[in-house]
Amino acid sequence: MTNEEQKKRAKVTGITINLVDPDGYPRTVTIDPKFTKALFWDDKSVVDILGGFYENHNSVMTREDLIALFGTIGKKVAGANKKIKLSKEVVKKLWEEEDENGQSLSLLGKTYLCTLAPGGDA
């Protein structure tokens, strides 16, 4: 029995995040906690904490997965590489890159598989 199974606690079944786009348009995104295990939304946490995590793990994503999850941003970051080893540098590139509308990601998530997820932006 795991520690989570032994503890009596409320179960998180969804996470709702309120965003305001650069043009002032408000929107809400819902995160599924079965898929995303951690969320990051500012420069320091994305680059230092999430990016730092990947410096010590051998996590890889395919070019196709990056494009499917992050669209234009994923395509720019992946380049011609078929497999991308996740690292602080890759996380920083994803965070700083802009999509075709000139907008950058507002959230990044870490999945239970230790891969990245857009957290409601793609």
C-alpha cells in the first residue's frame, strides 16, 4: 500500500485556472490531475525548477509529440530532431518561444510520465 492509499485526504479531480490573454480576453482552462502532476507558470519556476528537474532525468519526447502538444512552438524547438532529450535548455526554449500569433506559453506542466505538457495553451 502506498502512502497516498494510506492517507485519508480529499482527492483532486480537476484544476481550474483563470487566464487573461495579452489582448485582455479572459479564459479558463481545466487541468486533468490524472495527466498533469505539476504546474509551472513563471520564469523562475519554469526554468529553474522544471528545467532543473530535467537536468537530472533522462526524459525524451518525440518531435511529433512536441508538435502535437505545443503546435508551432513545439515545431520550432524540435527543429529537425526526431527525438528531443528534455533539459533546462529545451524547457527554456519552449517557455520563451512564440507561436504564430506572437504569444508565448503561460503554463507548463509535468506529466506522470515525466514529459512536458502545455497546461492549457495548445
